[in-house]
Amino acid sequence: MNIFLQSTVIFFLSVLAAIGFSYYKKIPLFPKNLEIFLYSKKYPEIKFIDSEKLFNLLKKNEVFLIDAREKDEYVKGHIDGAINFPYSEFYSNPLKFVDKIDTQRKIVVYCEGGFCELSFKVSEILKELGLKDLMIYIGGFDDWKRKNYPIERNF
Amino acid sequence: MTGKERIIPLREIFKKHNLYLLILLEIFLGLLFVYSGYIKLKNIHEFALTVAKYGILPSYFINLFSLTVPFLELFSGIFLIFGILKKGAYLVLIKLIFIFTLAITYAFVSGRIFECGCFEIFGKEEEIGIYSIFRNLIIFLLLLYGIRFRKK
């Protein structure tokens, strides 16, 4: 058997094994929302919210929205009504920020989107500090902008 | 004895030593890739997340790719150790390590540092860096060395 045929055999064997493994472990080969699927496996205790629900909650003033990105990114543009908790500062002194949180409302954290993990890191700390009713807007600022929801800029 | 007669046995000894070296190299590379494939399968969601963070593949293919790669490593590693479809196993691993190195270099150059999804050593994932690129290049050269001798 020549080298290319051999490698093709190995390739097909691997694809078959992958399909079998995905069936056995109940892993969808083509999930609808990959980000939510993968992050819900990594952080099983965290709840997620989509842009439509977030927009409705913001309209009713039922949500305290945290932007976990750095200050310079926040200034360039953020979701209307979001408060900036830059992760680098928040990490070193979370108590300085926690006092600002309105615990009567639901807390939603977001970052850039596209597999940025700052929102998860911030919410992990908030959870350790005893805050409940936390949610992550996984689409982040990229998704919000793309869907033309209101944004705010501070120049 | 003529000079010519002395050279022939020396060459034979050299060939024999090279063969032992090659077998040792194949066992080493085989075990390395079996381990790498096993670790990826053990933490398949983490690996898929790492693949997604590279931002190279469309999200639609990430799960299929992340599930196939560990089996490619696992089968090629086993075949390399046991001498089955050996040349094909070399070719698969060369292609894989080439793609991995390009992806790591791309992420490193674009300044996105996260776990590289390569090997987990003592339970710790390594971050993308010069070290991971350099390590991959060495593995790539070892694979090229192996396939060169197996092709003869």
C-alpha cells in the first residue's frame, strides 16, 4: 500500500472513531450554538442569556449589566447602561467594585464575545463573594453591535 | 585486507545502529502522540474550546475536528509503535504537527495567548509561546528524519 493510501486509511479510521465516540459521549458533531455548548460544559453552574432577553430586561431596568473588558475598550463603545469592571483592576481589588452592584437586580456579565473569557472570570469572583443570580451574555459586545441594539460611547 | 574491504563492515554496523535509533525514535514518537491523543480525548470539551479560541476554523466544524484529531494522533502513534501502516502514520503526523505549528505561530504572532491545546504535563496545560513553537519544530524534524529513513 502506498503512503497516501495508508494515510487515507488512518484518516477514515479516525473519523469513524470520532463519530462513534461522539455518539457514545453524547457530543453533538455540529452543535447549534457552539459557544454555549462548550462553556456550559466548562462552567456547568453558570446560566446564559441571549441578546433578545437581555434587551428586554434592560428595558424593564431589571438587570445590572457588567462590562468585563478593559477601560479603553469600554470607552470606545459598550452596551447602553453597562458599568465597567475592568478585569485587571477587578481581580486585584474586587471589593472596590462590588459595592456598586445593585443586588436587587439580576447580574449579567459580558465581554467582547467570540470566546473571550473575561466575563467568566469576573462572574467566578462575584460568585465567590456570595453574589447569586448571575448570568453571562456569551455573544458579548460583538453580537450586540451586530444585532444593532443600542450602544453608548464615552469619548 | 584492502581498504575497500574494511569500509563495508563499518557501513553495516552504522546501518544497524541507525535502525536501532530509528526504532527507538518511533517508539518515543508513538508514545508521545498516544499520550497527546489520550489527554485530548480525556478533556475533549477543553480541547474543542481551545480549537475554537484559535479562531481559524468555522464554528460549525470545530466539534468534528476536535474529535477527529485525538484519534488521528492515537491511531498514528499506535501504528508507529507496532509497525502497521508506518509510512502513512508518519505522513498523518507530519501534516498534523505542521498544521499545529502554523496555528500556534499565528496565535502567538497575533498576540492571543491562551492554552495551546498541545500536551498536558503534570495536569497543567501550557500556554502558547516560543517554547511550544520550538518544541513542535523539533518533533516535526524528528518525524521528517523518520520518514526519510523509512522511505528508503
